[in-house]
Amino acid sequence: MRRIVIALLGVSLLAGGCGTIQPERTGAIVGGAAIGSNVGGAIGGLVGDSRHGWRGSYRGSAIGSIIGTLAGAAIGGALTAPKSREAEGNPQGYPAERPVEEVYTEPYNTSSALSALYIRNLRFIDESRDHILNGGESSKIIFEIMNEGSETAYNVIPSVTEISGVKQIHISPSILVEQILPGNGVKYTATVSVGKRVKNGTATFRIAVTDTHGQIYDRQEFTLETAR
């Protein structure tokens, strides 16, 4: 009996030795110890009795109670142990997700990859087919960007701009071409709309191939008449 009392005192110290242990965890430890003591004592008594009679039963019950007390307390404490923040936020144990900026990196372009791009088959098509930008008319500028190098060019921007400052001319915004493989190309079409109040004169257009930083790698320019 003295050994049982000592074991229970040890469990109490385990349950109360840390001031941050929650009450429900303390109750689970003590409850587990009590259940373990009863089960251990019963099993120990049966085993002792089968081997050494009533004295063996008494001794086996005492030893079983001590072992059951410690085992029950350990199990109760483990079941109620607080989980870490990482485990609570990631119950399946999968690797934690990283921010997008840490995962994505823009493909690297060498200078030779972009320098190998060139413009070809430049065409201008207007509604009247007279190659004049008439007021209220819509037209198209079409060209191809080819990659004659041995490396893939990434994040290519076809650019069409009016550089002479003529008003009433509106050009569709540029798009991003994710990649152009070696020996391949893309066809690009820009829409040009002319306002009805355009003045008679000329407009100069620049067709260019740029990267995401605006660096130009190939360009062509041409001039068209404007008419009200």
C-alpha cells in the first residue's frame, strides 16, 4: 500500500509541476492513473494468485497497481498534450505553403535570347484600302516576331506606338507573349482607330519588340497620311 501511495504522489507532482498545464489535462492524468491502478491491480492479483497463492495475489496486485498507475497517467497526459501551432495549422502533415513571391521566379532571359528576335512581314490594312488614316476609320497593323537564335525567349512584348504626337489615333494595348521557341515565331495584330476630328497630315508608327522593362531589341518605323 505504501508503494501505491508513493506512485499516486508522483502522478500528482507530474500533473501539477507545471503552472501552464490546463485543468482538463490534469484531470485526464489523474483519471488515467486511477483506471490504470485498478486494471493493473486486478491483473497483477490474478497472475500472483495463479503462481504463489493468496500471498502472491496480494503482492502481484500491489505491483500491478503501481505499474498501472504510472502507465495510465502517461497515457492520459499524452492524449491531452497540447499540439504545436504548426501541427494545428497543418493537420495532415503536409509541407507548409510558401508565399507566392517566394515560389514564382520570372524565367531568365539572356541577352542573346532577346537579341535574336526580329520583325518580319509588316503589313497595314485599312477599311478603304487606300493606306490613309481617314477620320472614323478602323485599321490593323500586322507583323510577325521570329526567334532565329538557339535559346527560348521569355516574356516578349510586341509594341505599336504613334511617335509623332498626332491626336485622335487610338491603338489597342500590347499583350505579353510568354515564350518564343528557337526557330519559331508569333503573329501579332494591333487595331488602330482614328477619331472623326483627326487633322490632315501624317502619322509615324513605331513597331518594336521589347521586354518587360521596355528595352527595345528590334524595331521598324513607317509613316501614313491622315485625312479628315
